[in-house]
Amino acid sequence: MMNPSKLFAKRLEGTALFYALLITTLIGILLTALISIWIYYRGAHQRDLAIWESIESVESAFLYAQSEEGIMDQEYFPFSTDSILMTKRPWGFFELISCTPASPSSSTITKTALLGRKSPARICLEMLDTRKALALSGTSQLIGQAIVPRGGITTTTVNGVPFQSGQAIIGSSSSGDGALPSLDLDVLNNTQPGLIHDPYNIRDLADSFHLSFTQTPILIKGKVLELERQNWSGPIVLEADSLIRIGGKARLNGLILRAPSIEIDTGFTGQLQAIASLEITLGTQVYLTYPSVLAVLPKSSFSRRQSGRLRIGKDCKIEGTLLGLKNNSNDADDQQLLATLQQTELQGRVIWQGGLEFSGQIAGSVYCDNFFYRGNSGQFFFNYLVNGRIDAPSRSEHWVEPMIWNTGNKAVAQWLD
């Protein structure tokens, strides 16, 4: 019969061996896990480092492209693994810059933006010297620096509407011949066709269509173009021989419209650049988001019997620029440019080489030849501003305007996808 003490000793040895094997296994599993974690985080760190290096390269390329002039299509760091594809081209009144890593693995890291010019809004109003005083009535008020005709500023009652603002101008005023801001004619000329586009018809695109600004722009041409319910965004150009009409239920973002006449129906919301040679008409309650542009630019064949017109209906909100310029022909002095802004809220700038009828509020600045006001019985009052408030300091300090000025530093107006 086996001695109980010896049996206990053998059991003890077996238990110790079991626990030793268990502990060794656990230590092996733990070491394997720690090594796996180290390898994972080392790889993640290297990936993060590569991403940050790619981001820095894209940032550097973007700053380089931003500082350079003219159209660009080239590589940055062309002989390295950090090579960046840079493209720069006009997009309406802005510059479009896109920087993308040449490496397919980093192609999702891109910087694409519209560039404009940034300048402070100190001058609220600048007018030609017609020698007739500017008369303010109703809730009209000027805030900022104002350059007005030599007749100065007066307050009055017109058509039964008395002056109600208490103080006509908060800031300073001077008399003189207001000068049209220096314009970049190259940028204005680039609003015309000339870049490479992929030709399409309206029916070729679905009602909902998104095109990246890193892709080749699309050009849609026709005699008359009408968009009713389309939800389109991206580098798309609409060009019509006579008319472009945008329905109130359409949603457009980033498009350029070019036609003799452009109509935007009541209730439309979107961001676009509309360039017409004859007229632009907005219905009521239209909301154009930053940085939209409405431009009436008569062609050299503009007839003396025709008037370039901008009509903006009641309760519209516009974040952008309104532009009306006479052409450089010998008949330019005989051209008429008329703009009507009824109860309009605008943030940005108005440059209008003609008569301006305005009621509402402008956070920014206005240049115009003169103001006019139509009374209830249809009579015209020359150089009367009724219920129109222009407030230069209230415009956002981050506001960036189109590239049509020769002054101001370049800055990002809008980041794109």
C-alpha cells in the first residue's frame, strides 16, 4: 500500500507543473498581445505621420498656388513621393485652386477653394458728382464714410414719407466725384467662354447631380434653358442664346449662368454667379448665399434703345456682389443701367454704373452714378434715397469679395469639396 505522504507529494508536483504551464502560456499570450499592439500602433503612427506629411505638402502647395498669378496645371515637389498636383483656373469672378497628392493612397487629402480679394469696408457710399444733393427720406441712413455730390446730403419728406432716422449719416462725408473702383479687366474677360468644358445637354444630367470641383467643368448650352426642380452642384456652366430661367424649387450651388436675360423665380435658394448682357430679374423671397454674384455686363453691340436692368423683388436676401458696368464702346455714355432693389437685404457690395432704386438694408458699400425714387403716381425723383440703409462697418470682417478689383489681398472666399 502506497504511503499517503508520497501520493500527496506527486499530486503537488503535478499541480505545480500545471500552473507553471498555465503561467507560461499566459505570459506568451500577453507578450504576443503587447507585440501586436506595438506593431499596430507603430504602423498607425507611421500612417498618421505620412498623412500629416501629405497634409503639410498640400498646405505648402496651396499657399504657393495662391501666391502665383495666372492659370496653373503642374506638380509641386514633382520628383518626390510627396508630389502634389496643382490646378488653378478662373471660375467666374473668382479663382479656383485645387491641390491633390499624386499618390493614389493619399488622393483623399485635397484642398479646393475659391479665391477672392479681401479689403476693409470703410466707405459706405460713393457717387458721381451730379451737383444735386442726395436727399434722404424715411428710414434712410448712411453709416461709414460717404462720398456724395457737391450738393451734399439733405433730409426731406417725399411722396408723404418724412425723414425718420434722426441722423442722416453716422461717420463722415465729403463732396467730390466718386471714382469707380479700379477693376481687373483680365478677370472680367475671363467670365466669357474659353476654358475647356465637357459638353452636355440638360437631359444628360439627373435631377440630383453633384460634380466635384476637382473634375472638368460641364457646359450646357441652348437657346433657352429652364431648370425647374434640379438639385445641381459643382463646376457647371449654363449658357443660353436668349434666356435662362431658374424655378423656385431648383437648388443650385456653385454654378455659372451666362445669357442675355436671366430670371430667378420666387422662393429660390442657392449660390451662383449670374452674368447677363441685358437683364437679371429676381422674384420675391429669393435667397442667394455667399459668395453669389449678379452681374449685368452689356456687350459692345448693346443698343442705345436698350437699357441694362437688374430687378430684385421684395424680401430678397443676397450675400454677395451686384455688378453693373457699361461697355468700353463709344456709345457707352448713351447706355442706361437701371437697378431696382425693393426691400432687399444685402451683405456685400453694389457696383452700379447707372441709376439705383433701393429700399432695404445693405451691410457693406455702394458705388453708383445716382439714386432715383418712383412715387405712388409714377413720377421720378432724382437723387432721392427712401427707406434705404447702408452700413459699411456691419459687413463681416471675414468677407472676401470677387477678384474683379485690383486692390486687396488674395484670400479664400469659400472652401469646396
